[in-house]
Amino acid sequence: MATASEILAELKNLGTEQTRKTFKNHGGPDKMFGVKVGDLKVIQKRIKKNHALALELFKTGNSDAMYLAALISEPKKMSRDELQSWAENASWHMISEYSVAWAAAESNFGWELANEWINSPEERLATAGWNTLSGIVALRDDNELDIDALNTLLKRVEAEIHFAQNRVRYTMNGFVISVGTYVEPLREIAIDTAEKIGIVSVNMGNTACKVPLASDYILKSDGKPVKKKKTVMC
């Protein structure tokens, strides 16, 4: 089995200046090789799952390694402290909103951590929290969800989204989409929330990316129940 140092050497060889430039345009840090996600998935397919290696890779602080760490992680084996450490040390929003949120959503501590993180004044922690919640509602059966609590969170988004921090606005909007798409008992309420919040303005960096209009996105499913996901890792 490959070591963390061997994986880093492999990532270095796979990195390209063009991919680095793309990630930097999205707000990426200097500490990265610039490896395409598709190339990371090739490594993931080879390694499959390895809890210890995932923890080592994340600790490197290298963005490519941190993303790969989530893909090969075993969330059910992660402790609360390990997840908290990942959230606190995420190098940028690609890691906090995806790597950290994915692992947390599939862990045994996602719900409680997410509800703590969304109250943090630290933008990356808050965004990790909202995206963790989005992952949880996409994964768990409706009868396993706290519908009342989710309804309260929708009301919070409606009241706070346009005054929230930049990336928090983005992940709040994503939460409304996820609830409206995956939680049948709250679909109509989520659509109503989406229509009330309307267009959400987010600085997406030097990119052509746009914030999805939540109401349009939810309505794409034509009112049909959407099958829950087996994993949010991608």
C-alpha cells in the first residue's frame, strides 16, 4: 500500500499549471499541485478506502491531497475530533464545502457538527456546516430526518441569506435546493423559501460560474420524488 509521501509524489507529477490556474481563479491556495479531479479518482479507484492514509493526506495541507483524502476516507471510522480538525484546517472552500462536508455527512457526527458549524463566525466552518446538512438530507430517508428542525433552518435561511458571508450565501442556497429536491415533506416549503429569497449574489472569483436559482433547480424534478443518494462523494 502506498504511503502518503508516495501519493504526494504521484500528485506532483500529475499536477499542471493550467489546473492550478483554474483552481486559483476559484480562490485556491498556493499549496497545491493542480491535479484534475478525474485524475484523483483514478487514484481513488486504486486505493479504494483507507482511513489512516486519508488522515495522513489531509494533514499535509496540500489541496489535492486533502480532496483525495475525502475520496478514500471511511467516514464511519472518523471521530468527532478528526472531523472537527478537518473543518478547522480546510485550506479553502473546495475543501471545506466538499471534502469536509462529504465526510461529515456520511459520518456518525454529521448532524450535531453541522448544527454547530453553521453558527460559527468562521466562513469556512459555516459553509462546511450548511453543505454537511445538504449531504445529510440527500442521504438519509425522510423518516430518519428531523423535519421540524429542517423547517426551522429553511426559515433561518430566508431571514439571513442576503446578509450572510459570501460563501455562506452560496451554501445556504444549496441547502434550500437539497431540501427541496430530496425531502418530500418539505418540498413545497423549500420551493416557497426559494421563491422568497430569489436571486442570491455571490462573488465566485475570476470565473464564469453562477449561483443556481434555487426555485428553478428544485422544480427541475417536476414534482417527482428524487431517489436518495448512496454517497455524496464525487
